[in-house]
Amino acid sequence: MQVSIWNDWICQLNATMRLKGRKILLLVDNTSVHTLYEGIELTNIEIKFLPPNTTMHLQPCDKGIINSFKAHYQKLLIQNRIKAFDFQQETGNNKTDSQDGIEENDHEEMEENECSEI
């Protein structure tokens, strides 16, 4: 995440909480991304930071969840790159990013499957 994304998100959350008439406490870790730009005033959110180097101890499930997510992401990434390589071999397309062709090919396969089911 980037600081700009964090600031956009926290401002949107603050606006949502203001519309709902709610005040919340948000606990976040001490990553450098969690810094607010000067001039941002949060009226309905109070941010408290966890003590340094305690996230892993306070949220032990995160390690398993994050590892599971990383493994799933890497699997999908490898599958995507294999499809891109196969597509490049079949079509002779030398573009470095063959994702568009893969998506078109997947879409055509999906349409063929839907037509054969009818």
C-alpha cells in the first residue's frame, strides 16, 4: 500500500462514519504507510498505533493468512505466466505482455463451453 492510498481510504472511511453518525477507534501497526498528510483532520476516527514489533504477537493468525494468500497468489501468477508462454508459442506473438490475448482466448473458450451446454 502507498501513503496516498492509505490517506484516500482513511478520508473515505471518516466521511462514511460521519454520515452514519459513528465514531470509531482504528488500531493499526506502525508501518510507514500509516502516516497522515498534514492538514487531514479525522473527526470520526481515532487512530491508535500498536507498539513497535508486536503485530506478530498480537495477531498470530496474520502470519498464516498472509502465507496462505501469498501461496495462492504465486500459484495464480505462475499459471498466468504459463498460459502467456503457451499463447506466445501457439500464436507466434512476441509481445512481452500477452495477457490481452490470453483473456480473449479464455473468453472464447468460455463462450464455446456455454454454447455446448445449450
